[in-house]
Amino acid sequence: MPPQQLKVATSDSGRAPSTASASDELAVVAHNREAGPVLSLAEDLLRGASEIAEFVFGDAEDRRRVYHLAVEVKAEQRMPVFRLGNVICARRSTLLRWIAEQEASTSRRSEGV
């Protein structure tokens, strides 16, 4: 995805950027700070324990494991989920980071660090 061009006012006059002159504007490039593809919220959001289970375990029938990991394990190992109303949700990107952190902590424990 190419960088996005943003217009930012450089004047300290307190005026809104729309009233600043063209010479007071500076083009700024916004980059994604994380490596990997940028997903829209709709693409990144998993709704319901079945969708989360399908993503993590490969089977929607494993939704009980999602509830277990979201609530019943130690706080530092809990699956990062949140609720939108009564629906449990998670971001794909957050789950991938969480899985990587779990792998790293497991390898550190096995090495005795």
C-alpha cells in the first residue's frame, strides 16, 4: 500500500488548516509502523467465538477453547479479546502478536531464561 499524503497546517496562528495559506502547508507522509499488510477494521475483526476458533484452531467447533483462553487462564496468558455488546470479538493482528508472544515466552522458559 503506498504512503498516504496528508496536508498539515504549519501556522501557529490557531486558525483552522482550511484558512491557512498554501505557503503555510507542508506535505507529510504517513507510514504503517508495523510490518505486514494493513487491514481494514472489517477485515481485521473476528466476531464471535466461532470465528475466533476458526482463525486460531482451524475449527469453529473449538469455540469453548476460546472462552477458556479468554477467561480461565492466568492473566498474562489470556487471549486478547473484547466484547461488542454480547459478542466476543478479537482482531486478527492482535491474535497473531499474542501467539508470537506465547511462542517467545515458551522458548524462554525452555531455555531457562
